[in-house]
Amino acid sequence: MMMKRTVLIARPMHSLVHKYVIGMHRQRHLVGSFSQLRVFSSATNEAKEKETTAEINKEKAAEVPGSSSQHTYQAETKSLLRIVSNALYSEREIFVRELVSNACDALEKARQRANAGKQLADPSEALEVRITVDKNQKEIIFQDGGIGMRREELAENLGTIALSGSRKYVESLQDKDSNASIIGQFGVGFYSAFMVGDKVTVESKSAVPSSDPGVACRWSSSDGAETFELVDLEPNSIARGTKVRIAVKSDALEFLDEEKLISIVKKYSNFAAFPVIVGTKRANEIDALWAKNPNEINDDEYNKFYRFAFKSAWDTPTYIHHFRADAPLDIKALLYIPSFHTERAGMNRLEPQVSLYSRKVLIEGPCRDLLPDWLRFVRGVVDSEDLPLSISREKSQDAALLRKVKDVLVRKLLRFLHEKATKDREKYLNFYTDFNVFLKEGLCSDFDRRLDIAKLLFFDSSRDVELPKPKEEENNAYDDKTKPIKSHETEKLLARLSSFDEYISRLSADDDNKIYFLQAPSREAALASPYYEPFKKTNRECLFVYNTIDDFVMSNIGKYNDRDIVHAEAYSPNISDDDDENKQEEKDSEKKEKKTRLDSAQIEALAKWMTTELPDRLTSVESTSKLTDSPAVVTDAESGAIRRMMAHASQHNAGISIPPLPPQKLLINAKHPIITSLHTLIQDLPIDSTSDQAQLARHAANQLLDNALVAAGLMDDPRSMLSRLNFFLETALSKKSN
């Protein structure tokens, strides 16, 4: 700042000829400023020199005279250092995670030694990790009060890679596909310091009390150097544990910011077992709940961890599954099922939300390989100390073992949800209402687990449920969570929802061995569907499905508990037309005459005429006793839901249209007025007649078929019926006016 001010003052001195007095004043001020600057600069330089000299003198005083020695890296170690510095890790910030992890490991060893009743050097030294920044010296210091290392341990751990076969391991490291072969042979976390440091110095003192030479030692080396130096230190000159001092490179100065270091610690080492203090702030303040006994944790602690670990979470999780498994390896898991998901609100597709940890240190977060994509709504943490990791500790090394871990997690989750559905049906159905689409996606994509997922599915049922209507004042009441109480209709829907097991339990002994479902846009449409009429006749229960994916779900399940799952059109109860008419007459005492019904000859004549007039649309026409109120239905047709999916897909393929419907098989209700009237209309009608009567009959036959296609969900474009419907309107209105 002084130099900047001096320059600004110097510029006006060119005008001394015109403003001598003012110029002289500024000249005196300028001279004074330069004098102050020289004094300040000199004082600053002297202070820095004294500080540096004091530091050097302090280090020299701590050294044991004559103990310094130079060592050459093994060739393999030099190769490793080059790879670590340039290519091994995906992010440079990983060095913080690695050094904190090493420090925590050292602290844990010291704690175990103390717990075993063995003596520790410097017993008052705190079991914590301290990270400090020296911006003047451009250094980052990592220090712990852990187990420490002797001279020979420093030389062995930091100067070599492995005891044997090192060259092959390093050579395989340069082949990305061969990373698995080097895991577990040596640790390279320490070398990550060279990603950001020109020089790294390590001072360490063993926690084992001893006065022997080498109990305290300094190791130092520079990035790219082929040698490292070892110097013995006076044991009393340093504290127990290890101090790593990194001289930061010019292109890594952003790591001299304490707030940045705190954020890195929170990201990777937030759940470290020991305090990690950056400057004067503790960076890790939340315990790793997954490592604790579930019986020792209350709901408030679970919820606090949930909101801390998942910053975007504002809700209270519906379910919390905290468990430990020991096969195929020891894992600890804490999984949350939220009460809300953004996909339902039309927002972006959810990304995986379960992170992989090893010994409370983040390895991969989130990890796409821990759960299948259809469980992407699950949030949580999975920790395994035994999972083999890649050399950079950023991925699992054993893909096959990770698949087994995934299998364990999925089985645990499915079993957990099934227990919840059994024990607290209402709470589970509230969850199911929002998240059923994920379960259905899983059933369609995970063939091996489809039957386990099928146990968790619920569908609307044709059975009616009567619930007492709540009082009017209770409809506006609120529960403890300030959510409106469900409406009466919503409660009825939840009561009607049925699992496959519940559906089977209500079937009578003489029912056929099948589970029937009917796909419709709504319950009202399902109840009015011609395919539901035979179920009303026999009082047989049918499941109603309303989503397009449900048709795929049912076909993918195929069979449940040895019962075929089939569409409602396949239901063929043994009820004759005569029996049905007698029942109708008994129910309606006002009717004195039987309904008019076509005989077999008339049915055959009508069928022949329709297939002749509509050869491109009909394969056959037959009579059925299944219908009561509807004139006709198509059968043996493709799924309407699949047809709609094909239409949707065709919209995304320019120039590709959905294939036309193939000719259909039509079943007619021989006693329905439309059918009997159509038969009357075509009697004695010449073939290829162009009369108004013939035109009306052809339009009626086409509309009869289109109505059946609409009921089946197979009508591609209803606009194709408009001209025909206008014809019917014109005909009806003209007759009315006449």
C-alpha cells in the first residue's frame, strides 16, 4: 500500500514549475514516504530473516550431530511418486483426506496401546489431528499425537514401496485395467502430499518410551528428487506423534485457505474418530451414527444426522434402516427412506444418494454401484473396513464383491419394507402412494427380485369398502405434523388397496386359480368397462390398475404364488344366457316379457355381414354371454397400455408412425338393442348396396367396433370417428325434425 501511495504522490511533482509551494510540500511528503517505506521494508525483511533464522536454528538445535544421512529411492518408488503426483488421483484435494486418515490411524494405534495398559511417551499429548497454515512460509502442517515412527520405520514406510515384487506392481499401475493387482501391497496415501507440495518434511517421535537413538527423526524430500534425507532429533525437542510439513507449490496456493481445508475435511473426513482441528476450529463435529449401536440412538439424533448428511433434505424420513451385516464382508449401513421425492413434482431424475465409506472416511460419494437405479430414492451411508479399494482409495477394487454387497443391501431393504407393510399397513401405504413407481420400475428391470418386489405392491380392488363418514368439523382437523387429515375418499382408497396375498386370501375355494386385473384410466372407467361386467355377474373380485407401467408390471410378474396373473378379458364364468335372463327377470318384477335376443342363425348372418363389410378391421365376430350392459368388446387384442407406449415412443422418432391395428376379434351381446337393431337393419340388404340404409348400417358397424376399441384402450386417434358421429347427429336430428 505504501508503494502505491508513493507513485500517486510522485506524479504531481512534474508540475513544480507552476506550483512551487505545493510542489515543495509534496516533495517533503514524498521524501518522508520513501524514508518510511525504507524503514518499514527494512524492518519487515529483518523480522522475516530473524524468524527464518530462528526456525532454522531451532531445527538445527533439535538435530543430533552427525546423524544426517542421504538415501536413494528405489526405482519403483520414483515411478510411484511420478504417477501419484500426475495421474493417480482425480482431485488434488484428496491429499487432505489421505493425511488425515493416516493421522487417525496413528491416533487409533496410540489409543489401543493406552487401553492395553502400555505406557505412552508424552501421555498428556491430545489424541487429535491439528492442521495449521503458515501463509508467510506457504506451508501446511498436519500434526497428530499418535503412535509415531522411529528412524527405521520412517525409512521403511516412506522410502520403499513393498518388500518384494515392487517393480511389477508399479508397472501394472501404469495400466489402468490392472489396478486391482496392486491393492493391499503398499499404501500410497502419504505420497499424495507431493501433488501440492514442492517439498515434504516429516518429523516423528515414537509413542513407545525410549532413550535409544532414532526414537525421533526427521524425513524430508522434494518433488521430483531421487533422494530423501533422514536426520535424528533429540527426543525432547518434539512431541509424540507425527508432523507433516508441506511446502506448497505455486499453483496450489488455494490450499493455504483454512476455510477451504475445513470444507475438504467435512467432505471426506467429517466422521473421523478423532477431532480434526483446522487453525482454531474443529472441522468434524458429527459422530458417525452408522458405527454405533442402534439401541443407543434416538430419533432426534437420526434426524439431525439426516439433515446434516443430506443438505437438500428438509423433510422427516419415513423409515430409517440401521443394520450391520457380516457376509460377504463386514458392513455397517444407515439407510433413510424420505417422505418426499422430487421426481413426483416433475423435477429432475434423482441421482444415487448412498455414499461408500471405509473406516469412516469417504471413498465414493455417492456410489452408483451400491444400490440399483430403481432404489435411487434411498439415502444413506455404507461403511466397510474390509472392502478392497483401488490404489487411489476412490473406488472399490473388487467389482464382484461390490455386487455381493449390493445384493445384501437390496435384500435387507426389501425384507425391511415387507415387515413395515405387515406391521403398520397405514404408514406403509402412505409411503407406497408416493414411491410405488420406483418399486414397479424395479420389478420390470430386476427379473431375479421381481417376486420379492411383488410382495410390496398394492392395487385398487373392485370390492367396495364402507367406512363411517367423519364429522364435518373433523374434516378440517390437523394432526400433530400439521398435515391435513385424509379425506373420506382417500381413506376409502387406502382401505381398498390390496396386495396379492390379501387378494388371494379373499378368494373362495371354487374360484379358478387366477389373479385378474383390469387396466383403466380411473376407477369409474374400470367399473363401467365391458370387461368388468362378468365380474359383477359372479361377484368376483378384480384388481384395478391405472398407470401405463402397471400393464408391464403384471406381465413381468406372470405368476404369483402358483397363480397366473391375467387380464380381465380372459375371465369366462360358467353362466348361460338363459340363467342370466332369469336372474334379471327375478330382480325386475316389472318386466313381463323376455328381452329380445338373436338366435344362432341370426348371429351367424350378422357376423358374416360384418366381416364382409369390414374385412380390414375384423377377423371374426362371435356371440358371448359375458356381457350384460355393453353391446360388444374386442378380445385377444394387444395391450392398450403397450399400444400407448408405442405411440409415445413414435413421437420421438421423426418420420416413424405407430403400426396400424391388426384386424380384431369382436364379441357381441346378442340380446343388446344395438345388436338386434343392426341385424334388423341389414336384413334383405343386397351386397354392395349404396342405399341410405346400407350406408347407415356400415357406419353403425364401424362405430360399434370403434366403441369396443375405446373400451379396450386401443383407439389411436378418436378424431377418426368425427365424420361418422356427425353423420349420426345429422340423421337423428333430421328424423326428429320430420
